[in-house]
Amino acid sequence: WSRFGDKLQTLYCGGRTRAESVLNGLLASELEPDDWVLVHDAARPCLKQAHLAKLIAELRDDAVGGVLAVPVADTLKRADADGRVLRTENREQLWQAQTPQMFHAGLLVQALQRCNSVTDEASAIEAMGLRPKLVLSEPTNFKVTYPQDLMLAELLLKNRTEI
């Protein structure tokens, strides 16, 4: 292992939640508060290099940071406890957040320490009263959640010509 020199870093255990895992990683790193951090889900294996580059380019001078996202395409129904439709939501300004999500390390640590019950980093930033930027992505950067998602991801990756 010595042949790798200082290229190797110790891996740190995750937490009970995504927020705890990200916070643990940030606290274990030697990042400066102004360093940019990109947090990405392993459950999103179809991220295109072009979208990663677009995220970085659009946010590098942003004061807050932001996330890859896509406008909601489906009709959304709000249901009651019995599974009956209460109402149809207006999807006009709704977006599906994706990863990577990009924020300054110091801001993200502060946000996750204050609000650790979130399902993504942008929510913690929002809880501080800040407004992350939405950077347009594609639906192909979906989260593999169900068995059929894995089949679709495998098909997409098999037929992809760019990395």
C-alpha cells in the first residue's frame, strides 16, 4: 500500500441516514470551508459526464450551490390515508431533485449539523433559508430503487456510447 503514497485516504463509516453519512465524510475530510463538495448517490449509476460538467460550470461562481434536477412530467396526486385522491397538484413549478448536489463544504457541514432529518443536502441548505439552484439534467439520471429500475439502468449503460 505504501506505493500509493498520499493518494489513499481512510474510509469512514457512514451514519444511520444519508445526512449523517455525508456529515461524517465531511467532518473526516480536510476540506477548507470554501471548497466545493459534490455529493452523489451510488443509486444513480447513469449520470452523464456532460451533466456533471454542466453542474460544475453553472455553480462554480454561485453563492449557494445547487442540484441536478428535472421538471416533473407526470400528473401528481395527493392522497389521504385511505389511498384516495385528495387533489391533483400543480406540477408547473415542481422539479425532481437528483444528484450530484454541489455546495461549499463549510456551508454544508453547518446545514447538516442544524438539520439532519433531511433526505438530501439541498433540503438542509433550504432549512437555513437559502435557495439552491436547479440545474437541468435528464430523466436518465434516475435513482435505482426497484428491481425494474436496475434492469432499465443496465440497458441504458449497455447502450451508452459516452461515459
